[in-house]
Amino acid sequence: MIRILNEGEIRDIVSLEPSVIAAIETGFSELDKGNAQVPPIMMIPVPEKRGEVDIKSAYIKGYDQLAIKVASGFFENSRLGLPSQSGQMLVVSAETGFLQGVLLDNGYLTQVRTGAAGAVAAKYLAPQNVDSVGVIGSGVQARFQMAALMLVRPFAVIRMFSLDADDIKDRYVHDMQQQLNVRVIKASSIEAVVKECAVVVTTTPARQGFIKAQWLHPGLHITAMGSDSEEKQELEADVLPRADLVACDLKAQSLRLGELRSAVAQNQMMADAPVAELGAIINGRTPGRSDDRQITICDLTGVGVQDTMIAIKTLKIADRRNIGLIVA
């Protein structure tokens, strides 16, 4: 039997909360232990529409299911009145290979699991006491990242900078103030965000780095999650070498798609430079932040274990509550 869930049904049963963050953390931990098979991301570019379709998956030893995700980002969709991102996940039996679930989430689960990964990064790398945090961007992930960060590092102020239209920025300010009960400030520049915040999250599809090394300051943590393809970059290439600790979700993938790729390509870092994977930090094999004055950076490209963990969790909840359409 195959259980099919639509976006509304998924939103009703899964949200960004501590158990989801714990599931994503477990996925990173299993990856570090060598218990996960993660094939390279398949990315199909559609340059005429500033679009791409990505296929991610992972099998985690000991789990009786795995997931295959097909997600798209088409960044001219706003002209059509459509969201830029969509997608769906297939849940397959790891015992027989048969399809067991179709999660028609339109990218919602990707947004949740990406926000959760940001929370995991902050849990191990951000300073313990945080008052003002920053975000670059005002889209969907700029919302999820701040909501996730609040769960692990409560804060009072968000400083936001975005190139989006004024009405989009104003909506972001209003919505986040209501959702998180914090003050949201539209900063005058990216530089102001970086210099005035203890934690900064970049959430853009930028093709050229915009965070500068000279803006870094003691105690700063940056989570850069926008670069997930060869064309993207949010940090200028000389930023990573300035950090006391550089981390990522999966080094081999970051060297191909993330900020590590840009730093190595522009001769600012060696490919074999010490970079800690989140799973190794979680498992205690590599230290995370050890000093509140350290500068830390985490490069998130999105790993298939995140998709498998969130998809399995979603389908199990749906099975338990008997939600969705059953096709025999």
C-alpha cells in the first residue's frame, strides 16, 4: 500500500520543533559514523528561467525506509505569482524497494529540514548568549532559519537586510515580530548586520559573495546556507580563512557546491584544510565552539540524510494517525 499526503496534510502534522531538530541531528550523526549512503546530488539546470531541479537521497543503516527527493527552485516564478520553490519526496522500503509513501509537500519539508540544520549548526557553533541576530534575505528560509535559531539560542532582536521589494521586507518584519515576539530591524547594509550581530544567517541565491572578511568580529557565528550549486556564493573567498573554526554538513559536497568550493577555487584555502563536519562535532570527535570569542562559520549545502530523516518521520506520523490517501 502507498500512502499519499498533500501539502496541507503534511503541514498539519509536521512543523519546526525540537523533535524535528533532533531527527536532523541524528541524521548528521549517523552520516559521520559511516552508516549512511549519500549519492552525489543530481542537479538539472534550467538557466533560461533561472531554475534548477535537484534530486537528493540517502539510505541510513538500521532504518527500514529511505527517501528520494525531487526539489526545484525557479527564481522567476514571482512574475507568475508562484513561489520560487517546490518539490516532493518519495519514501521507499529499504527492505523490498517498493514505494510506500508520496509526500506532495511542495518543498515544505525541505524548508523545515533546512531550518532544522541551521539550528543544529547554531547549537554547536553559536555563542551561548545571543541578543541580536542577523539574516540576509527575507524569503521563506529567512523565516525558517530565525524560527529554528530561536529554539536553540533565544534572542531579542533580528537585524535583516534584503534586496527584495519593500512590501516583501515589510511583511517579513511584521510576520516575524508576531511569530517570535522579537524586534525586527531593517538594517541599512549587510555590513551593519554582520558587525552588530552575534549570529548571522545568509539565505540567498546569490551568485557573488557579499560578506566581507573585514566585517568579521570576535564571537561571530555565520551559517551560510544559500550556496548549494556550482554557481552560487554568499561569502567572499577570503572569509573562510579568517574563521577560527570552519564547519560544514558534508565536506565533499561543500567542496563541490558550497562556500568551500569558492574559497578553494580562488586559492584562499586548500582542499585539505581542516574543516569539521557537523556529524563529527555532534559525536564529539571534533570540538565545536570552545570560546565565546571564536569566529565560527558553517557551510550548509543540504544533505540527503536530512531528507530521509524528515520524510520517514512524516510518514510514520501519518501512518499512526491514518492521514492521507491510501492506494493499494
